[in-house]
Amino acid sequence: MKRALKWAVLVILVLFIVAQAYRPDLSGPPVDESKSMRATANLSPEVGAIFDRACNDCHSSKTDWPWYSQIAPVSWWLKSHVDEGRGHLSFSEWGTYPQRKASVKLKEICEQVEAGEMPLKSYLLMHSAAKLSDADRKAICEWTEQERKRTAAAAVEVEPSTPGAESPGTRGSDD
Ligand code: HEC
């Protein structure tokens, strides 16, 4: 029995050491500030600060990797979270989203934080500062609603989709 245990520990140790050779590339996509949410949306400083502390590590190109992200297999797990998070939503690439996509993302941001789905629970274990208060959630949802209205109004100004909308005189014609 003792022998078996010794072997098991040895095998795990060897696997662990070999695993360290498989380092994920943590460098991330290049950052172009002109495409960031800060540069392209009407972000309030308050909500910007909440995103910085609670979301940016997974939803931007500016991930602050903790020391344990250098150690396999944790490194693989964190890297996959960040890749997936960025793929769904990146504040660093916000400016590249067409208006309708951005509008859907804004709605989802509010829904995800209200449902307590974001930030991920596993992240909160190691980042207690990322916890959201009720006031934080409220500020996020008020802002996303405002920003959706603002961008929708701006989009209508750029491309009026219904030609009749510009001539209010035709509306009451059948009175
Ligand atoms: C530890 C990494 C991590 C953190 C921190 C995090 N997210 Fe996420 N987020 C993810 C991952 C992974 C997904 C995709 C899988 C899923 O939905 O669970 C995701 C999905 C989302 C989606 C869904 C997007 C879509 O297109 O479906 C939204 C919205 C979102 N996150 C918003 C936020 C906000 C807002 C914060 C901060 C308050 C935040 N997240 C913090 C990892 C994270």
C-alpha cells in the first residue's frame, strides 16, 4: 500500500513537471486605445471604474495575469476563460462592434450582472475587489440603458430607415 502511494505521488509529480513545458501564450492581442470602449462610448467614470476592477481581466486585451497563471494546469484553465471572455465581449475592441451588436452586448451586460452570472464566481474567489454591490449593478444597468438609447438615436440620424419619418405632414392625412 505504502509503495503504491509513493508511486502515485511520483507519477503526479512527473506529470506536473512535464505540464510546465506547455505554457499558453499570455501576451494577448495588441491594444489600440482608439477602439476601446473608453474612446468610443459615452462611458461614465463610475461605470468605467467598475468594468476596470471587475471585468477587464477577461473582457479586454489588458489582462492582469496573476502569478499562478504561470503554473500549469491553472494556466490552461485561466487562458481558456480569458480567450472565451474576450471572444464574447471585449472592451478593447468595442469600437469595432456595429451599433446593433453593441446594443445587444449592452443589454447582456446588464442581464449578466443582475443575474449574478458575471463576474465569474471562480474569479471572485481570488479577486474580492471585483465583487459588485447593488449600487454597482444599478449604475451598470442605468448606464447600459442610456448608452443603448444614445447610440440608437445616433444611428437613426445617420441612416433614416423609413422615408416617411421625415415628413410628419403625411401622418394625419386621413383625418
Ligand atoms: C474570470 C473571467 C471573467 C470575468 C472577470 C468576467 N467575465 Fe464575463 N464572461 C466570461 C466568460 C468565460 C464568458 C463566456 C461564457 C459564459 O457566458 O459563461 C463571459 C460572458 C459574458 C457575457 C455574455 C456575452 C455574450 O455575448 O454572450 C457578458 C455580457 C459578460 N460576460 C459581461 C461581464 C461583465 C459586465 C463583467 C464584469 C462585471 C464580467 N463579464 C466579468 C468571463 C469573465
